Amino acid sequence: MSPEVAEPWQPWKRFQHRYWIHAVLLLLTLVTTTLVGAAQYASYRIESGQPPDRIIAADYVPGGLWYSLTILAILGAHEMGHYLMCRRHQIDATLPYFLPVPLPLTGTLGAFIKIREPFRNRRALFDIGVAGPIAGFVVLVPLLFLGTALSPAATPPSDPGEGRVVIQLGEPLLFQFAEWVIWGNVNRDWINLHPMAFGAWFGLIATALNLMPFGQLDGGHVSYAVLGRRSTIVSLVTVSAALGLTFVSSSWYAAAGLMVLMLLVFGPRHPRVVDEYEELGRPRVVTAILAAVIFILCFTPAPIEISEAIRPLTTR
């Protein structure tokens, strides 16, 4: 038999999608996040003084959409930022795959796109890597301010009640700034967090995690595009910092464990681009600084702390 000849490159076959898969995953994620959002909305209504027996079933789905549409908008903008930049650089990629997982608090593990071709140069890698976090950030900022405006101050009850837990959410700098803008210097040590505000908060945490300069995370792509092979040192420092943060908050166990696994499987070095010597240029360096600022605004060292019974979905 003669050796098999590879099929010639056919540009019209790029960016081909199985739309039904993306649609089904999006619909399932809408269901799982709406179910989680409905529970959050019921808690929000009860903590606002609404008697539980006055909350009817018809309230739950519309209430759950406050959270689900918020988080889907942020995640969708993030992944479409990556995808559209892939289209601009003509690097084949899929539409976003949403991950419907009935997890408590979130209802999803996020979303991702699959890039089917190697990055041709550092500029393409940088643009595609940084576009997602910036696009998601642009969408989450107004939702954060609106959700904060819908989140009144609350007073912890004197009797916690049997079986009640307190979920304390760490407040990134941007979250604190939104509180100050909306509510000024009012004492808000306890907040009855609206589901939209929680969706925006989750978007902040997801953005910070994605921008961590490690491996093949978005921040790792940006780090490699800017620093080249020196980004390996940054990746090792980042995973060391994540491991150190596990002593600050147990909520870092999953992220740090995933980083260690990626380090063992893929190694510390970022995969090379075809042309790794192309200069980025000043505008992209400025954008890299902007991405670092976004990371600082979205980051908190203790994202979630669960402690002894008091009240759900509050901060501080």
C-alpha cells in the first residue's frame, strides 16, 4: 500500500461548529444555574423579611434568572472575546462550551473554547489570551454595581437557628469600591447579597483565577507573550503562591491542586508559538498592564469561608 497522503489545508473548513452541542450545553447550564439562583433568591427574600410561606413557586424561576443570566452573560462574553479574536487572527477555534454542573452556589464550572491550531506568533497569543478576561470584565462591572444597589445591609440575627451556616465571601477591591459608590460610608458589615451581585462576584473570582500568570491559563498566555521563556519562572512562583494561599483559605485547595496537576502533566514551560521572537509593541504592553490591574481589582486571598451557623449568602 502506498503511504497515506495528508489532506491539503482547506481554509473553508475552519471554524466549523456542531451548533446543537453548544446550544444543548448552554440550555443545560441555564437550567442548573437557574436552579441555584432560585435557591439564592429565596434566601434573599427571606433575609429581606419576606415570610417563607409568602414565597410561591412561581417566584423561583424568575428569581433564579437574576443569577443565571448574570453569570452566563459574564462567562459568555469572556469566551466570545477569545473566539472573536481567534477569528481575527484566523486561528481555528470552537464556539464556547458551557459546563452545566449542579454545584452548590454556582451551578456551573464555567465555559471554554477549544483552539484547534497552534498560535502563529506572540501577538496572536497575547490578543487571544487577554481578550477573554477584558470582555468578561466589561460586562461584569455594570452588573456588579446594579447587583450591589439591590443588596441591602442586614443585621445578623441573635438566634442563628438550627442548621444555618454562614458563607462569608471575600471582597475584591472592585467589590468594595462598588459598595462605597452605591452606599457610601454606611456600616454594611452584613449584606443580604442579591443573586445578581453574587453572579457578578463569581465573575470577579473567575476573572482573577483566569488571569493568574500560570501555565495555559489566560494569564499564562499573556505572561508568555510578554516575557517569552522567562514566563516559566513566573508560573513556578504563581503555583507556589497558590499553595501558600491554601494556608489562608481552604477555598484555594481546588485551584492549587489543579495547578499542581497541570504542572505535572504539561510541565512548567508554556508551549512555544511558531514565531516566538516577534515584538509585541507598546499598545500590547499597555494592555498587559491593564490586565494586571484587572487581576488586582478582582483578586481576594480568601474567596469563600464557611463557618458556624448564622446566615447564608452574606459578605464579611
